[in-house]
Amino acid sequence: MLKSNYLLLLIQRLKSADDLFCVCIENGLKSVSLDTLFYELASFRTVLYFMIRFAQSRYGAQLLLHCDIYETLKNSRFLFIDADLGLTLNLERDNVGNDLLAGSGNNRLDKSIAGVGNSENGIMKLKLSLDVPLTLPHNYHIENSIKSSIGNNGSISYYDIFIPVFQLVSTITISLGPQNEINLRQVRDLMNQFSSLVNSVVKRDFIIDEKMTKDTKVDKSFKDLKELTSLFTLLNALV
């Protein structure tokens, strides 16, 4: 009972994070600070990785299934964004300043590299896509606990969000086995809802593979793309 209640609290934490993300991406005058955004992203990932560890046992996977983890993921609005078009984040300009970087280079944030729209009422619009992670500037102060959750390079990309989601789904499915038809049906429904993302990622992986040569540099984004593609392939085989 205690474990079930704790899981329900963690699932509620995912819902709360989704509410905040939606504030960032909805059209309007609402926005959040950069610190808040990175904190919620780090918290979202931490909860997911805890659930992955918990789901490695059959008992843990069953508890997550009974706590409606799939419904929570299917109702997470920010996950169902167009992977090709990306999303626009509304951030408080005073908290961002002019030193926020987008991508892996050393360029300053401007309209040419990050899709930044005009600032209205102190709100800066920042574009985030599969190819453009959200990266903290070198001298930007943020809590060490958050830094450790978002990686040494101080950035979060689409892959950092989606990889733990599908790692969790695949871990639950493997732990429960092919006999659990309830879980398999839930996974099929979830993958159907993510069909647009799956198609975009698989196409991207295919195109990059065709263009690769022995001299092509392999960066983190490429490795993440491969990992996400492998997770989609695994789930397709499992269900």
C-alpha cells in the first residue's frame, strides 16, 4: 500500500510537470523562468529513471500498470508535439538575458539560430526541436542538483525527454512478459498516439545513415537518435 501511494505521488509529479510545460508552449502571455523550466525537466527525468529501476521487477511493473502510468503518459500534452516542427517555449526574458545559448556552438541566442520571436511583455520565445537542444550558458548559475540531472554539458534535448519515457515502457513490457495482454494493449495504444514521433525519428535515422561516411563525426545527438530508434524497434517487436 505504501509503495502504491508513493508511486501515485510520483505520477502526480509527472502531471504537475506537464502542466508547467504546457504553460511554456501555449500561446498567450504566460511564461516561466529558465530556472523553473530546467528544474521541472530535471525532475521529470529523475522520476522517470526511478520508475525504470522500479519496473525492473515484475512486482514493480505491475504496480506501475495499476497506477495508470500509461494513461498519465498518454495525457501528457507536451509529449505530443510535432517532432519536425519543434515547439516554441515562452520564457521570462529577464531570467534569460542575452547569453542563453541554443544548440552546441558558441553563438549567442538570436533570431537566426534559435527561432526567437519578438519580446512581448518581457517574454522571449525560444524554438526547441530534435536538432536544437536547450543549453545553459557557461556562466549561468544553477543548482548543482539540477546540473547533475541535465548532464555535464548543461543542456536538455528532445531525446533527453523521450528516451526515458520509452525506456520505461519497454522495461515494464519486458518485466510483465508477453502473456500480459492488458499491458500489451496499453503499449499498442500508446505507440499509436506516438506514431508521428516514431515516423519522424525513424525517417531521420534512415536519412542520416544514408549520408554517413567513415569520416562522419558521431555526436551525442546522433547517439541519442540511434538509442531512440532502437527503443522503437524493440517495442515494435515486443507488442
